[in-house]
Amino acid sequence: MRVKGSKKNQGIALLMTLSIILFVSVALMKTFESRSVEMAHLGNTFQRFQAETLSRSALRTILMTIIKSRKLSVVMNEKDRWQGIPFPIENGIFQINEIKSIDHYFNFNAFRYFDPNSENSVDRIAAETFRNMVNQYTENQKDIIEIFESDINAAMSGINDWTDIDQDSDQAFGNDFEQYPQQGSYFEVKNRDFDRISELKMIPSFQKLGLPYDYLKDNFRVIGLDEPSIDINLATVSELESFLERYEGIDEYKTINERRSQLVEIIETVDKELKDNIQSNPFGESVRFPPPLYGENSVWKRELDRRDISLGGNDVLFSADSEYLRIEFSVKVDRITINAESIVKLVYPKQGKDLNISQISIIEYTLL
């Protein structure tokens, strides 16, 4: 004879069964959700790996295009054909955001000279130029904290101690920045040249100037040991004006200061001539100032002579060819986009005489 359980017992059993089913369902849902997240993460990781790999191929493509074009000016004059335009590459796309000459950027590794007979280890002209650049920047920033001359001196002292080869305190500006015990993690300066512009942010006295990284990147460099010179075949009018303003009030650049507007006028005049010539002859010369700059038939020299401008020793500030370029581009694979930046060095078989490029060396390559 079968005995039926009470309705109360049946209800309890039903509740227990439902609870177990609910618990198992929640556990399964969490497992499936975790698995989905893992799969999505794996997919994103793989796509990022593909994008990083393709970025190297994209850079090679860009460099080969420059070499095949032979002259950098040809590439730069056709910006509307490549800047910001997506190009297919294997299973992704890439686009070039900027190709820019950086020769005219202030070079922190050429900031000083070593004179064993002098306690002053900072190049006075470079120091005055840097001071001008900082002051010009702060003047254009309405809401920036006021920067005093002592702040700029301290920053230059910190830079000098960071890059000089000895462990003695700086003598030029009288500050000792060989060690930073007051920082969260104690460290000593490297006593070598800068390798990256971001190293400047490690110097507290430089940080105090409040110069943002974008401004540093677009005005300073630590590549090479040479002094700045501007490529007058590539420079825009605003770039030339900004470059010449650095030397305001420096005695050695008196001619530059007095004739600055006329030097800018030369660029504007030649650009207009080129535009008129290209309209009448699309396959004609598209370079403002073919080298040599100071040769007998030089366009640059002709325009200087027309205005009775004698540059004297200031002629080294101007060049017809760029040595260093910064290339900024991005690569996209499916939903993943990475940004990359490279600094390269151009090699000219007949530098100063011909603008043809024979080789490009990669100096830096960074995924941002």
C-alpha cells in the first residue's frame, strides 16, 4: 500500500528542487559569461597582436614609398593623397597621420659644451634660446602658473647635471641635481645623453615648468648631436616664424631678428612662383630651393640678394634637406586600433648638392 506524503512535505521538496535548479542555472550562466569574456579577451589580444605585427609592415611600406619617390618634397607636396587616408594592408588597414621634419627642434643633447678651462658647462646661446622658448610658451597660455627666471635656471641646471659625464654639481646655474633623495623612490641622474624626450619628465625642476608632453614632442628632440636647422623646402610659414622667434634678443642672431619678416616673405614669394609654374607646367620643378642653397644659381641666394640680406654665420640655421623625420601612423585590425610613431634618419648620397634619398635608417619605433 503506497503512502502519500503530506502536502507540506511535497511543497518543501519542490522548493528544494527549484533551489537546486536555480543554483545550477546561475553557476552555468556564470561559467558561460566567464567563458564569453575570456573568448572576447582572447580575440582582442589576438587582434592587437596582429595590429602590432602589421604596424611594422606599414612602416616598411611608408619608408619604401619615400625612397621610391626619391625626393621627400614629392611626398610632402602630395599630402592630400595620403594624410588620414586608410590603405589596406593584409587583414587590416593603416593610415598616415603625419610625416614631419624635426631637424629644427631644439636639441637637448646639443645643449652644452665641455670647456675644461671654464666652470660654465652650458652653451650660453642654447640656454638663451631655451629661455626664449619657455617664455614664449607661457605667454601664450593664459591660465598657466607664472614661471620665473629662477625656475628656468633650475630646469637647465637639472638638464645639465642629468647629461654631463661627471658626478659634480652643475656650476652654470649653481644647483645640485645629481641625486633626487626627496622623490618617492630615490634615484641618481644617468650622466649620459638623453635617449628619449620623456626622460625630461623625470627631472623635478623641469617638471615644474609645466610644459605638456605634446609641446615637448613638437618642439624638442634628443636625436643626434647637431644644432637645429630648419628645412626651408618643407617648413610652413608658421613653422619658420616660430623657429626664428627663438633667437629674439640674442646678439649673435641680430640679422635674423632684424630681417625676420623678409625671410618669411621669401617663402611666401617662392611658393607663389611655384604655384604659378605648376599650373603652366605640371611636370616642372616642385622644390622651393634646390641645393646648394648658396650656389651661384641658387634661388635662396637670389632672394636674399634681392633683399640685401647677408646671413653671415646665421646661414647654418637653414638647410635644403631634412635629416630626421617623425612619422606618425595608425593600424586597425577589426575593432582594435593602435597608434605608432617612428623617428628615422635620411641618407643622401650627395647631401647639400642633391635631394635624392638613397637610404632610410630607423632610429626609434614606438607603439603608443
